[in-house]
Amino acid sequence: MIAGPSEVLVLCDGTTDPDWVAMDLFAQAEHDENAQAIVVSPDAAFLDAVERAITHLLPQMPRRVVIEASLAARGALIEASSLADACAVANRVAPEHLELAVADPQALLPAIRHAGAIFLGRWSCEAVGDYCAGPNHVLPTAGTARFSSPLGVYDFQKRTSVIEISRAGAARLGGLAATLAEGEGLTAHARSARMRCE
């Protein structure tokens, strides 16, 4: 997987304090200029309120220059047609961190297929996950959450496949393997498999 730059996508129904959402964006954007901070909501007025909160709060931030550069290059306020559409956008982005800042996050959870870590409800901010509320802090970024998982125990284990095929199994599988190998033009593979089922 790819770990970095940091990303957050905040999916909102319009009921979360816009200042909270703006600060959640800043929390990712302050990492570096390549960080990504996105809000998706079907509520256009709420997105306007978040934009006003960004404008109001940004001058107070010690890392303002970094945050500003990050938001300008990779930040977005996206209006979705519905919460279902917002979930589709989230799955397309496959963010490192996904905040479901909605009244009923459990209702949306089944629609989410791609995210490194999912934070449920407006009280579950990603910043707390960074430091004390998550199993780890190494998560897939750059859309790799579509096929990769957070760092886990398996990443620290060496595994080996062990295969044993009986004579009957070779007779059953050899022809199938040979057919597939021939389809790829790999004659030696095909003969190796077929010899054991003759």
C-alpha cells in the first residue's frame, strides 16, 4: 500500500457544526501541501457555511501557509445529489480517513466499501483517531483503500503456501491446468501438468 500524503473526506448531512468540519479539514491539511481534505454533502447551504468557517478560522492557524497551500491544491467542497451519491463519491475517492459526520452514521456504513478508517458520527473526529482511538495510524492513501488494508499483524508475518496434491487430485486438476497453460501459450507448463494425469 501507499501511506501518505494524508487524506480526509468528511461526509456531512448538514447537521455538524461547520467550524468543526473546517478544523477537521485543517487537521489533515496542516500535515503538508500535498495533503487532501474534502467535504461532500447534499446540502449546498452547509457547504457555503463550511467555506465561511474556513475563511474565518484560517488566519488563526499557526500552520496557515501549509494549510492554505494544501486546500488550494487538493481541497474540495463537493455537492452531492443525495447521501447515497455522497457515499458513491467517498467510495470513488477511497480516502485514508472517512468521517461520516451525519445524524445516523450506522445507516450509511453498509454503503461504504473503500476507506482506510471510518469515523462514525460528528463526535468521532479523525484527529482523535490519529492519537488514541484507532488500532493503528498507518492507513492506505491515494485510492489504494480500494484494494489495500490498514497496517496489521499480517504485515509483520512471513507466510508461505504449502501445496500437496494427491494422485487423484493430479488426475483431476492436471487437465484443467494444462488447458489454462495452453491458452497462455506455455507448453512446458501444460506438459508438466498433463504428464501427471496420463
